[in-house]
Amino acid sequence: MAEQQQQEEEEGMRSPNTPVPGGSPTGKALSLARLLQYECSRLLQLYTEQETFLSELPAEGGRMVSLGSSTEEPDPEEAARRMHAALRQCLGLLHCAIARAEEEWGEGESDYETLRYTVRIRLEHLLHTTKNLLQTDDVALEVTPDIRCDEETDGSGGAFQLKLWTHRVLLELVHWADHATQALHVLHTQREGAQDV
Amino acid sequence: MPQLQTRRWPVWLICCLLSVVHTHAQNDATVPQQVKVTPDMRTQQISISWLGGSATLFDVMILRTELNETVFYNQVQATFNQTTGRYEWNWTSAEPLECTSLSVRIRSRRGAVTSEWSSTQILQGNDLPTIANYQMYPEERIVRTGGSTTFCCIVAEGGVFGSVQYGKTAMNATRLSRRSYSITVTHQAPSNRTGTNVVCTDALEKTKLSGTAVFVGYPPLLSDFHCETRDLTSAVCQWKEARDTRLYGKRRTVYSLNKRKCQKAGLGENLMTCSAEHWEGNWTLEAANALGRDSISDSAEIRHRVRPVAPANLSAVVYAWNATLRWNWGYDAYNSLPLVCQVELNFHENKTKRTYTSVGLTTLRLSELYPNEKYSVKVRCGAQQNFWKWGNWSQPLSFKTNIDVPDQPDVWMHINNDNSGQIIWKPLTARESHGPIASYEVTFWSPKENLQHTETLPPDTFMLPINVTRITAFTNDNQVVATVTAKNAAGYSPPASVIIPLRVADKSHIESRVAYMDGGFRLVWQDDSNSSCGYVIEWHDALCQQDCYLEWVKLAMGSTNASIESANFRPGVKYNISLFSCSSELLQYWQGYMQELAPSRSVPHLSIRQEDSNVFLTWEAMPEAHRRGYILGYNIYLNNDSQLVLLANLSGEESRKYTVKGLSKGTYKFTVKAFTSAGEDTGATISIRVDQLDDWLILNMLISLGTLALLLSIASFFCYRKRKWVKTAFCPDIPQPKLNDDWGRTQGPLDVRPSPHNLVHVVEKPELDSLKGVLVVIPEEDEEEADRIGDASVDTDEPASLRYYNQMIDERPVRPRSPDSSDSSSSSMDSGQTDVTYTGIQTSASSLGFHTDQRDSAEFGMAASGDGYRPQRQPASHNSLPIPPQSSQAACSGGYKPQSSWDLNSPGEAEEQERLAPCLGSPTSVASTQFLLPDGESEERGEEKRPLSASAAGWFTNLLSSAKP
């Protein structure tokens, strides 16, 4: 689990200045996903710098965002749709994390809080992009957060528990941003060929 | 055994008595009943209450149940609650009550008598096996900065306690129970926004942990509280938090104004605000957070706290020189409010503020604006009466004023020496042009003849060349008036006139120097009654001769002084400053430097020449362009390469020559530096090799010696040709001596060798040689012959009859006869020798004893004592003369005595000197023409040259020494 987290962080820490895959819709979506991946990793880094005890805390508790189990390997389109759904849940979690943090500690202006706002905007942007990319006449996609903020979501266990929960949310964001990058990369490869990857 | 029982009975008796006493005491102290323990987890306080007894003093024992460790055991004064009929006592635990179970029991005390302990009441902690997970207490505690807090960690069932960290600090834990561990943090520092984390981790599994966040901060502290009104109805109160409470979000400070909660206290630049719909006069602000509360009050009438809102809808009606501003307030209450308003006017880089007052001010007139100028204005106002604060600035308004006709140009003229000249005028600034200048018009007008000529010039022209000679050709008038007008879109400027004099003033007789003081040239003149329209002062670089860059200033009539200031003045530049009447008549003329500098170059054409031991330095005047100040003089230095030695300081610019006197032979370098009041120039250096005058002396001496040698050669030649006569005159034949007895042991010829000294000078002052015996030679020649000798002798002052003196020998070269012969005489005495001044050969009496034994000497002494002539003995190597046998007697009679003589250059001269020494001072007669007249060969060879050369050398040395300065 810890290795997986480290791998995710390392992948996420790739510079956002890596070559962008062209101007096609999937290319743009892939670029956005990569940017989100970097920013989520950076956000996690800033948070663990702020709450230092989390830096040595391995991820646990399983996935917060879950998709229906599927035994078959989905095709790229379907994988991208599943990714889109996961990102909606991530957006919901992020909304909750922001709301709970502001309720608990007020609105700050630290680097973490600034980047947290940026990630939210970026995630919403990616959702809009992937919606336009994947939506068909038969399949309608939403971009609104898919999780409501309640005690069941964040546990309402006080400030310390909120920190632990927020940490899990950030790990989840990193994971699904990485997943989105991979899914969009496959989709881009399928749609645009090997060029511009 | 019975004996043993018998011995035990006293002990048993004592125990019984004690038991009776104790039973009696217990009967007096009632055992507490129905002990009840009520916890307050937040405050970590337990309230203990019980029934029974009349005692007011109780023993309370609190133990950690699991480890049976006493936490508290003491006598306490319980409070009796009349309502409940129970005794009550509170205890605060250092650890959170959740940390572990506590056991409580009580007994009553009456003096030393106590009751039985009550039944134990247990307050259950959260470390019960039924609560198996990790826990940390207290949860989300808010504590004051600097305080202390005890935290406890309850390890999960099956877990192993690892560590507890407070923030980034690992803490030492104390075990409270099987699963519970505590840490105590003291002097807690303020926490950050999200609190300080206290984390307890499992020793084996990192993922197993518990934790809490503690928020360390301050209670609120208020300052700078005041309320004001913007709309003359409502109130806006402001304050500052004197310190950051470090508590945010749901732990933030809550404010209430006059008991009404501030819904959202605005925060900007540490300034908090809270509004109220109506002005109440007295205001109290209360602030509270989890750590405490604070309050602050303010009281004022509403008219004393008016801070107007910003003027809205600001607009302007613009003209060339003024503008009218309008705005509105938005509140009717302002219409009756006396207001003071401030207008900030921005144009170019300037910013000015103007103040206006009126009741309900909504319009004002901005005057004294400049035409064709961009302005930006904004307005703010305050209450004129009981001014509180300025209101907010309005939004800035920009406008541009209209154009107007240009100002009158500033015109002047300058006539060069060649009658050329120019009409010049200063460019109009934006402030003066009042709009873009379209053109300039210059009109020449002859007042007497009423002739007029106009020229139109483009807007970027500020000068019109003129030729006075040509103008003079066209008019008979003494002067011509030039009028300049500027034109823009609004029209013509007022004309500016200048009179062109048709004759050039002579400046030479009115020049004077002027000093630069306090940032300007201070000029003073006498008022000229003819200059009824003022004066013009013009200045330019003095080096400029033609079409100079001119600056001028016009002064009002009656002015008698001015300070000429210009940003163009440069140090080291001489300026010509001229005062003109308004009719262009030159009244006065100055020259001056803003600041004098040292000359920029060295003096030109520095030259040097030598005369005798003096050198003359001359140079030319410093060129005007390089003076950079008034030349005050020159400094003359002797330049030793390493340093300059000041030889002279010449005052005056005209002092351009200098003589350095009395220089000895050598090479000299001289440096000449001109100096102004600011210092010296770099210096011009010139060198010269001074020839020693000794060379001239040597030359003169050589010439003299040559002349002397020539004369001697002539004399020698003459003597050679007339040698017979010379011999007759100086060396007459000596008559054959008559020997009366045997004059010597051997009858051979007397070997008389010449003295080592071949020069004999007969001392001319025989009286100085009084110590010496005198031998007088009485020649036997006739009087005529004696007279001839006297005439021909070099020593013309010698008496006719030659006298020979005994003498002391001086080896020194013969020196020319000195006027003070006593010197030579005395020196001769000192040396034990005597100079005999004579142009012959000197000999020594001692030589007589050179080849004779003691007896010979005695015989010689006898002869010397006699008077009359005695023949002299000669060495065999010289001309043999017959030795008269009676010579000793003749000598003794005071007559002629023979003397020995030998060649000066004979070997063994020094030895002979020594041998002769004992004979010095003995009376000796020497009389021999042989010695006095050497043979012709020796005469020609050296015996005349040696004294000559020696004499010349001595004279030369004397000259050298005397030539030295």
C-alpha cells in the first residue's frame, strides 16, 4: 500500500511542463489530467508539510471512491467513463473537505489552501472536458459532485479525525488523478493513434 | 503452657481496652453513606457528594483503580448542601477523566477520630476492555498560551504503546493503567490555524494511532474602538484586535455590540467592523472566545462622528483657466450638513490640494487652472463642525482645459562684434503656449521712418539672424525695434519688443569682475534714469565670440542688483555678463567664474637658458581657454624627481620669468606651475645641464700657462744666446783659493754634491732669519760687473752683493712668492728647513759633512769661524774645483764658505736627506756660481720647467679653490 502511494506520488510529481499531447479533445483532456495529477500530488505534499504527523502515516482504510466491480477489462471509452464517475466522487470529497476545513479552521491563505482551490477548479474543468469527450446521445454525464457532505462522509470526529480524513481524500485525489491520466492516455491513443502522445 | 497463658493475659487486656476505646470513637464519627461521584469530562472535575454525620472534616482518598495508585488523599472541608442534605466536595484531576478509572472513598473525621471508610465508588475510565480501540484525551482542548495540559493515550487492546508526540516533540509518557499512558505539556506555545497535533502511535503498527488537536491561543484583547456614522443615521463601529488569538473557525472570537451579536465582523487590515442600524450614543463591544472575554466602550453624539461617504457621480464643466466640479451625496441629511471638502488636483507630476467649505456642498469652482492642461481630480469631504474624519475619496475625474492665446514671448537680441546679430526668444513652455504654437512672427520697425517688415517663422524656430550693417543701409534711424509674437489656434500672443541698436557698444572700459555667491553672480549697479522700462542682464561663455548661446533675464525698472542664476553655469568657465537698459544700451559689463578651477594645462613654451651660474626661466601666458580661473601667479619648483622644492612664488599673471642664481655644475629640472585660487596646473618641467665654470677657469689657466711658457721660452732663448753675458753677470770665475795648511786628510777634490733641493730662494727678508748665521758673499768682481749682475738678475730686489745664508732645506715645491712671505718663512721654520728665495739652486750646509769624517767637520767648523773668502768643496762628479787649504779659516772669518751641491735627481736623495739632517741649522757657507748657474744642458732640460710647472699648478689650485662658491 505504501509502495503504491509512493509510486502514485512520484508519478504525480512529474512536472506539468511535460509535452502536451496536441490540440485534440482527448489530448487536451489528457493534458488537464496530467496537470491535475501534478497539482494533487503537490497538494498532498503541502498538506503533509502542514500536518507533519501524516508524512509517516501510511494510507489505510481502502478506497473512498469505489466503482462497481467489473470482471471484464473495460474498453477505453468505458474506462474513461468510469474514471469520470470516480472524479465526480473525488470532487464531492474535495468539496466536503474544503467545507469542513473552513468550518473548523476558517478561511486561510496558505499555499495549501490556495492550491486546494486550484485543484477544485481544475477537477471541475477536467470533468467538463471529459464529459464533452465521452458524452453521447445515449450516455449522459454529469459534472456535479457526487457525494454529499454529511457525518457519514467525513466521520465528524473532531479536528484530528478531520485531518486524517482529509489526508485520505487527498490520497484518493492523487490516485484518481493518476487513474484519469492513464485512462485518458489510452483513450487518446485509441482515438488519435500513437501520434502526439 | 498454663504459665504461658498466665503471662499473656496483660496483653489481651490492653487489646480489649483499645478495642473499647476505638469502638467508642467510631460511634462518634459517622461513616459517609451513599457516596456519589459525578464527573465533568470537559473540566476534568468530579463532584463527590455523600450523606451522614455531623462532621465537617472528611478524609478523601482517590486512587487509580487499576494500579491502585493513590492520586489524592487528604483532609477536606466538605460543603453541606441544605437542599439535598448531602455533603459535597469537588476535585479536579490533572489527567482527563477518561484516561483511567478512579476509585473514591471517604471517611469522616472528628479530630483524631475517624470513621470507617465509605464504600468505594469507581469512576469508570475509557480504558475498560470493552472499549478496545486507540483513544486520546482530552479531545480538542483549547488552552491558553503558556499553560499546561496532560494528555493520555489509551492503547488499543492487544496493541503496544509506542510513543506520544506533541507537535514535533516526542514526549515522555507515564503509565496510568494497563492501557493508559499520559504526558504533560507545560508552557504551551501558540498553535497554528489547525491546532497542535498530539499523536500516540503503536510501537508495532504505524497505522494504529490515536490523536487529538489542541488549540493554544489567547483570549480576545480589544483596542481602538470607535463608532461613526456615514449616513447620519446608522452606526459603524470599528476596532482592532490587539493580538491574534490564534483561534479560528468555529473557535474564533465572537463579538457583540450593545449586546447584539455582530453577525459578521468585517476584517480588513486588522480592523474589525460591526454595524448598527441606529445611533445609540453609547456603545459597548464585547468579545469572547473559549479562553476568555474582553469589552471596550465608546460614547459620542452622532454629529461628532460624521465621516461622509465618497462624493458620487463627480463631473466637471471645463474652461481654459477654470472648471466647475459637481457631485451628489445620496443622503438627504447631507443637504443641511456643513461640509469641508478637499479637492486633490493632479497634473503632470504635480499634486495639489484645495479646500472648499459650504453647507451640503455639491459643486465648486476650480480656478487658476492652466489652459490646454490635463487634470485629474478627486474629492472628499468631512463635517465642517466637529470634524471627525475625512470621508472616502470620490472616484478620480480627468479632464483637459481649453486652449488660450500664448503668453508674450521673452525676446532679446545680441549683436556680435562684426555687426551680425540675432533676435532670440525663449521657447514657450506648455504653460506659456496655452496650446500648440502654430508660428512666430517677427516684425522689424523703424520708429522714425515708420518702416515695417514682418517675417513668419515655424514654431520650432527661436532665433532670427540679423545684420546690423544691412539694416543700417536701409534706414537712417539709430535703432530698429523687433517685435515677436507667438500664434496658436486661439490667436496671437501679446507682442514682445526689443530695440536693436545700430551701433555696437565698447565693452573694454566697463569690465569688472563679479563673484559667484550663494548660487548666483551677485550684480550691483546704479540705477540708470534712462532705463525707464527696466533692465536686461545677458550672459554667455566668455570664450564665445560669435552667435553665442545666450541667456538673459529681464528686470523691473529701478532694480539695482540681481543674482544671476542658471543651471547652465559650469565650473571653470568664464562668463561675460552684460547689463543693458531696456533700450539695449550696454550699461555695465562683468566677467566672472561660477567656480574657479586649476588651469587645465601647464604653462606654454617654457624655456630656459644659462648665464654663468644662473639660469633664466621664461614662459608664455596661459591660453584663455585653459585658465579656468584667474591666474594669480606662478610657482617655480626645483624638481628632484622625487619631490618639488618650491623656489619662488611669483604673484601676478604677468610675472612670467624667473632667474635661478648661483647654480653649481649639474643637471637641474625646474617645474613651473600656474595657479588660480583653485590650485595649480599640472606643471611644465624643463631641465638644464649647468656647465661648471671650472672649465672656463681651466681654459683660462691653460692660456695663462701657455703664455707663461712662451715667455719663459723667450727668456731661455735669450739667456742661451746671451749666455756669456749671463755667465759673466751671474757666474763670474772664482779665483783660485789659497790654501795655507793641510785642509784635509786627502788632497783630492772636494766632492760636493748638490742638495736634494735644486731650487733655492733667497729669503728676501733676512731679518726674519736672524737666528741663522749669515754668510755674506763678497764677490771680487769690479763694481761695474756687480752692477751688471744686479741689473740682469731675476731677483731684482737682491742687493748687488750676493749674500748666502745658511739655510734649512724644504722639499716642497717652490711656490711663487707670496706677498706675505712670513708664512712661507714660518712654515720653513716649522719643518726645520728654510726656503731660500732665489732663482738658483739651493744647497745645504749639511752636505758639507756628507763625505767628511768628524775631523773634517771640526776642521770645517774652524774654517767657518774665520772671516774672508773660503773655497767651496764640490763632489767629484761635478765640476772639480781646486779646494783651498785654508778654507776653514776663511769660513770662520765670516767670509765665503764653500758649499756642497749635487743634482736634484741624484739617486739616494732621501737617504742623504736623512744623513744631512743632523747638520741642519749649523752655519754653512755656500758660495758657488756653479750652483747658481747650471750648465746649459740642465738649464734647458728641466731645472727651469719644474719650478714653472709647480708654480702653475699651485696657481691653478688656488684658482680652483677660489672659484668654488
